[in-house]
Amino acid sequence: MKTITISDEVYEKLVRIKGKRSFSSVIDELIKKNVEKRIEKLIEAAEKTGYEEELEGISGKIRESFR
């Protein structure tokens, strides 16, 4: 376990969205959502170039590493 320091503003935002979950759980979920959004944008861009299948394979590996 590690200790991190965040601003009061960020802490209050996390408290509002966490409910009964742990802070670690909320932060992990937010990171996964951000990664997923970035992957989707990359795939959209790749569709225009013809490399979407290659990128789908790579993105699958990235998704697995965040599970």
C-alpha cells in the first residue's frame, strides 16, 4: 500500500463519486475508462488508414493489462 497526496478539490470529487467503494477502486475504474476512451479514438483513426485489425490486436493486449 502507498500513500499519495491530492488536493482538497480532487479529494472532494472522489468522495462524491465513490459511494461505498474504496478510493483505490474508484481511481482504478477512472483509469480504465480513460484507457478505453483512448483506445476507441485510436481505432477510429486507424479505420481511415486500413490498420484497424492490427490496432484491434494491440488494443486487446492493452485492455488485458488493465484488468
